Amino acid sequence: MTEGISHITFIVKDLILATKFFNQIFNAEEVYSSGDNTFSISKEKFFVIGGQWIAIMEGKSLLTRTYNHIAFKIPETEFEIYESRIRQLGVEFKPSRPRIYGEGKSLYFYDFDNHLFEIHTGTLSQRLKRYKMK
């Protein structure tokens, strides 16, 4: 039986730039930095965001962008705060997909390595309830 997601790893070309991305947008807590003492395949850093372990490892950026993404749940009252942080970082936004009322607010944006992220205010139960009403 699974206990949930252990961690999520992103391959990034620049650990310092990726650290800035996670710190500025999500106030990530950096809990580990390998420096030159690599135990894995390359230099890496670990962060905690909302109780979730996020790892970044030095490597080549993704060559293409897809809709594969990770969505971080945020309170609706903080949506504009997060949007401002993202805009200040100067990363590219993806045009928002059409939404129906009650689904929550979302903003999609890319990091510096072509990973797609989303901030989202809704929950699974809210979405399922709303889809049943359609």
C-alpha cells in the first residue's frame, strides 16, 4: 500500500536559478544542498514546500514544453500574492484554459527549464462536485 508521494524531482541546468524560482514563488525551505559531494547522479538540493519534499538536480533542461505539470494548492485569498511573485520573477505564463465557475482559480507558468507549474485554489472535491452539476 502506498503512503503517498515521497518526493518530486526536477532536472535543472542552474541550481542557483532554480533555487531562486522555488524560494521567490513558494517560500521554499531549503533543507539540503550537496555542493560537490554528490550521493546521487549530480549536484542536488532538497526543499520543503507545503510539507512536500521537492528535489532539484543539475542536468540538461527539457527540450520541449508539454502540459504535464505540477499544481500547488494555495488559498484563494493569496492568489494575487503568488501571481505577483511569479510576475516579478519574469517567467513565462501559459494562457489559462477555460474554466467553469466553482472550479477554482489557476495560473500556469514555466520555470527556466521548461517545467510547467500551476498555482490552484480549488480542491478535488470541489471540482468533482462542479463537474456533476454540468
